[in-house]
Amino acid sequence: MISTRDLTVVSKEQAAEIVRSHYDQYRNADVQLSRLSGVYQRAYLIDILHTSVDNSQRVVCFLILSTPGLDNTTYGDDVVVPIANPLSTTLALSKLIQDNTDIPISDHKIDLSLSIVPCHYLLSAPFKVPEGHILLSLSQARREGILSPAEDAQFDLRVGQYLGQLHSNVQNEWFGMPQAPTESRVGMLPLPIAFSTPPGGDSAYSWQETFITLFEALLARVESHAANDQKSAAISDGNTNGVEAGEKQKKKYTLPSKDIHRSLSRAISFFLFDDVQVPSLVMHTGTADDIFITLPIKSKDLGGLPPIEVPVPDSRITYVLPNLTHAVWGDPLLETMFTSPNKAVLEGYVGAGGSKPIVFPRQKTKRLWYTLFSALLVLAEEGFETLEEQEKVNDSEPEKSKVERAWEIVEECVEALKNAPYY
């Protein structure tokens, strides 16, 4: 089973060698390495400690990893169905996004040689953080409460604009997972949007047939692992009432397969997913964790106490991590950021060329299916085999684990779909 914990951990020494091998101007540089939390891929922020004359500015780059063999396929009924894109596809899609939108994805170097680390990687071009600024993810800025309501709304507006540009400017002729360019074409950009013939034959020209194929293959994978490992569905609920010291009460999660298949048959009969005519590039798992912003700072007088640095206006989105592991040519509503979009996101989205994602009740039902799909994806990639690690997370953090929350979302969606409207 795929798990992001199987991805190779990079050491500080390896990160330094990676930077030096691609950028000669930093051949004598040392680095500091920070693992990025929350992002779907395994990724790192690298601070380059260079020794040039002008070394007052912070220089950083981003490293994205993918272990060979973990991004290939899942299996349906005698059909190989990919659920993740290799980094060669991510690179090619990134180029398309750069050429057709204002999204600051940056140029990247790709290495599939396994010569420095036993994994494939993308390395972004180094860039300077402006003097007097801090660099952090949009989600981190929100968690720490350092954005004013006006700044927060401005960032949401910009995110909506980026999504509107992506969905209206980067389109394809067929639906489905992007096809990876051949090994001989990796790095030979620009590439055409359709890297090869569409997967699935004629079904690639129907979003309903494409999505159902992806969904059923993913569901079959989760069903198989749930059946083979009874322990996999046991997640601690943190309640120790009535349990001896040192023990933990278990909550059993059962995949409601019959209910899912019953509701899916109903959705198919109502042609729920057949209203998508143009395949757009959808990131699918992109979140605010992938969006990095720079904020100017100033000293704040605390009445005799040492001054502190606080953000001030004039902030901007500096870099967007190319979270394209699960990108697909499909329905823009599949975008995770449309789970519960606010007014600013929608305003920016429509203003940049996107269509209002939810107009009719049936589209709310469709969004429920997409939320269920995303939760099953978490279970397929993070669940089951990582139970012990998830329990350790729950021991030290009050928040629910990612897997436990995915199980809850599955239950919530399946229950809501029983009486969801299809008009």
C-alpha cells in the first residue's frame, strides 16, 4: 500500500549536495532544511547559506520528493488505473501552468537518477526573500493569526483568481489522469497538453465514465485493504474511561461499501457527473499549505519592553508548491478548495474566467461525492498500515489524525448521500 511515510527522508548533507549539483553559484554553500507539514507530497524548504558578498538576504528553494514505485497504479477489475502522477508529469504540467496562468510555480530541475538520494525529486529555482520580510505558508499565517481580515480576504481573492485562470486557461480534449511524457521527453519542454493518447479509449471523452472508473478502482483498493487487515480500521478515540491505565479504547470504523455502491448506482442513473463538457486541469489535493507568502515586518514598541517583529501590509503570494500528484483533467468542482469556498474565493474565481461552481442542488450532491473520493484517497495512501504511527500522533496532539478524520468524512458523506438531491 502507498503511504507518504514510505517516502525517503532527506538529510541536511544530501540537500546541500542536491543544491550544489544543480546550481554552480552555490557549490560552496551550506543549507538548513525544514520539512513542510500539511502538504500532500513530501517536501522540504531549503535555506541556502551562501558565502557571497551579498549574503544579507535569505535565499531559499523547495525540494519535492517521490519514491519510485509508489506513484504508479491501483487496480480495478482487470484494469490498471493510476491514482497518482509521477514527477515527470508534475514537471510537464507545471510548465503548462506557468505558460498559461499567473500562478507563481517557478522553474524546477528534475532528477530521476537516484544518484544522490534513492528517490526522484524536483528542485525549485532558488529565490531571495525580500529584506525585512518573512516567508511562510498561507495556512501557517492563518493558524498564527497574523493576517488582518482584509489581508486574509485579499489572499482568498487571489487564490480564487489563480483557480479561475487554471481551469479556464489550461484545458484538454479528454478526461482522466494526465499521461506521463516518455522518459526521452522528460525535461524537453514545452510539451503538448495531451502527452499521449487518452487513457480508457472512448470513455475518456465522458467525465461520468472517467470519474466512475477512478472512483470504483479507488474504492476497490480501500475495500481490499479493509478486508485484509481488521486492525486497520481501529483508530483511537482518545477516551480512556473504563480502560486500565496505559490502555486505549478503540473505535472501530467500518467501510459502508453497500451504501456507497447503492448511492453510486443512483448517481449514475441520474447522470450526475455528465454535465462537464470541457476537461480542465484540476489540482484536486491542493490546499493553503501549498501556498507560500511573504509578509513585510516592522518593529512594534511594547512600552519599554524589547520590540517584536510584526507583519505589515504589502504582502504577496511568492511561490505555489506544484501539488499535482493527483491532478486530473476533469471537473473544476473536484478541487479541494471548493469544499466550502468563501465569497472572496468565488469572486476571484468567476472574475478570472471560472464558472460559478455550485448553482443547482445536484451540484452540491456532486461535491459530496468528490469529498468522499478525497477521503478514500487518504485511506488508500495513509491508512491501515500506519495505524500505530497515527496512534502515536494522537498521544501527543489533541487534533484528530488525518486518517481518523478521513474515516469520519466517509461516514458523513455516505449518510448525506442517502437522501441527497439529484435535480
